[in-house]
Amino acid sequence: MPEISRFYGIIIKMYFSDHNPPHFHVEYNDYKAEVEIESLDIKNGNIPKRVYMLVEEWALKHKDELKRNWELTKSNQLPIKIEPLD
């Protein structure tokens, strides 16, 4: 599963040929979650609220890049790295 960004100990990844709806995976310490790209809702798992707020801020800035990466991984191509949250 390619890592597409990392910031403040938060790792963002996407699986190749993952299931719909389009989403990304968040890992933080022992926490894991799937976050839907369009709504930014957590679909599976859980992460601390402060971590979610950072992920949400980052994802809002990079929504188009996340959508593009979703399409790349769906066709078994490497996603493009996305800038971390400043």
C-alpha cells in the first residue's frame, strides 16, 4: 500500500484496486481509519479527534490530488506524493 503523505506522525496511504467509495487510509500510532474522499467521513476504524481535524484540514487542501491518486491506484499505477500539512 503506497504512502502518499506523512505529517505530525500521521501516515496517509491508498491501496491498489481498493473498493468504492473513493477513500484513503489513515494510520496514527495504533489507530487506523478509512476516510471517504468526497465527504471526509470516517467509514471504518477510528482516530483521535485532534488527528481527524488535521487530516480533514489536509484533505480539504488536496481533494483534487486525492481523487487523482484514487484513479491512479484503481488502475494499478503508483499514486503521486502529496505535500504534508504545514
